[in-house]
Amino acid sequence: MQLRMHKSRCDMPEEVTIIPRLTNGGTFLEIPSQPTGNLMTNTIPDQQNAQQQLERLAAQRALYSRAKIVAGMQAILSVPAAVAWSVFANIYPTMKPWAALWGLVVTLLDVGFLETLQSSSQKDAAKIQEAFDCAVLDLPWNTLVVGSRPDPERIAEAAQKYRPNPKHPIENWYPREVADLPISSARLVCQRTNLWWDWKLRQRYGWVLLGGGFALAVASLVTGLARHYSLEVSLLTFWVPLAPAYLWTVREFRKHQAAAKVSDTLKGYVEGLWGKALAGSSSEEELKAESRKVQDQIYLRRRDSTLVFDWIYNRLQPSHEMQATKGAADLVREALTAATGDKH
């Protein structure tokens, strides 16, 4: 027998909203969105590429990029710049008061402005991506966890700042292979893909950071031995000035590993739901409610987790996308096999 495309009841009332659409000239036209009906089939492959959803993806990517730039500034000011001032003050003792002033100014700038800007941008990006997921995956908005919906003006403003990258498009955000599944199963595949991607990215990035810190330590040790520095000179020349860099590397490694563990745990939970979906032991309504719980955790992870810089994300994206697509295709094939009763 063939896998049937079940319908699930949409929790949102039927309405028509106005979508600000970005044109090639940089201006916006107001176009009506498609009305949300009472019953919805699996429209994930097409809905994710609708104009409104692409605008949301453009906005969240622009906001995440800004948050990452601010995080990069914080890292530079906290580590390389502080190390440079330390070395400079050791060479020129009269500069020590200015080095101390630099540390104070950077601390105040970080706490009073940069941290707020980074957190605000990341939160807005997470909320806009949540709006995308709720629309594409047919999930209700959870005001208790997420708060109010993002303003359309904020989305339009951020989307205008997005610069498309042909190598890293925003189209087909989720695997199109899920088109053959009912919405309850397709939603689980998309959520699992999301969680697997985050787990894999943070695992690799965390080890890259730790490896970089280890390489720096080895280089310092080899240089000290090659120049026949005493332990005291090596400590004052390399280890003490570079201590902030080592501390930052270890701290970031731990943060990414902790976030990866959360994603891996959630992925395991979704795989449990997937088993129930295949066995038919949970209704569509039950699976939707469980997916909403998972989505709450995905949103909180996006809002609060430490960021991965764009340069490493873009470098790893091609291989991760290929693996994610293969994983989704295998799950779809598993579901179709279970539906037809074919064990071969």
C-alpha cells in the first residue's frame, strides 16, 4: 500500500496577512500572503521557499551575522589586543598605566554595549527563525516560551541588510526529500536534521578551537626551548601574556561541547518520536504536541548558545548539507518501507 499524505489541523486561525516583499530596487511591495486554511498537508518543500519565508531566513541570517561580528570584536578585544598591550607595556614600562586604562575601557565597552548588542541581535534572529519554523513545519506559536511574534518591520529591516551568497543559499532550508511523508513525520525529519546539523557543527568547531590553542602552546614551548629561555623568561614572554587566549579557547570549547550535547540529547528524543510515528503508536495530534516541545528547546538553544563564526560555518556547510540530505533520504525510505510493508 502507498503511504498516505495525512492532514493535520492548523492551530492558527484563517487569516490573510500583508508581507513586505523586497524587490531588486531595494524597495518593498506589499503583497497578501496565502490564507492559512483549517487543514494542511505537507507543504514543507514549497512553503520553505515562499517569499515570506525566504525573507525571514534572510533577516535571521543578517542578524546572526551581526551578532557574530560583535562576538568576534569581543574576542579580539579580550584576547589579541590585551596580549599586545601586555607585551607593549613590558617593552615600554611607561605605557603600563595606558595598558590598565585600555583594560578598563574594554571591560566597560563589553559589558555596557557589545554584550547587549550581541545578545539582542541573536535573540531577534532566533525569534525570526522560530517564525519561519512555525510557518513551514505547521507548528503553533508558543508565546509562553518565545514571547511575542517578531514585528514585520524588524524582519524587513534586517532582510534588506542580507547579502546573498550563491555558495550558501537560503533556499531549500530543509531537505526536499520529506515531500513524500505526512506532515507529522516530515516535521520530525526536519527537526532531527536541524539538531544533527547543530551537533555536528559544534563538535567539529569545538575541536578546531582546542586544536588551535594546543598548537599555540606547542609553538610557545618550542620557541622558548629553541632560544634557550629560562622558565622565568618563558613564563613572562609567552605563557602569562597568552593566558587570556588559552582561557578563551578552553571556555569556548566547553560551551560548544555543552551545546552539542543538548542537541544530541534532543536528537535522540526526536528519534524516539520517529519510532512511534513508524509504529503508529502516536496520533498526529500527539506527535505535533511533542514536536512543539522539541521546538521550544530548539528556540532556546538558538537564543542562548554561543555562536559559530560564519567563516567556519560556510567552510563546513557543503559536507554537512550532503550528509544531512543523505540522512533525511534514508529516513524517508525507512518510512515508505514501513508503510508498504516491504522489508527488502
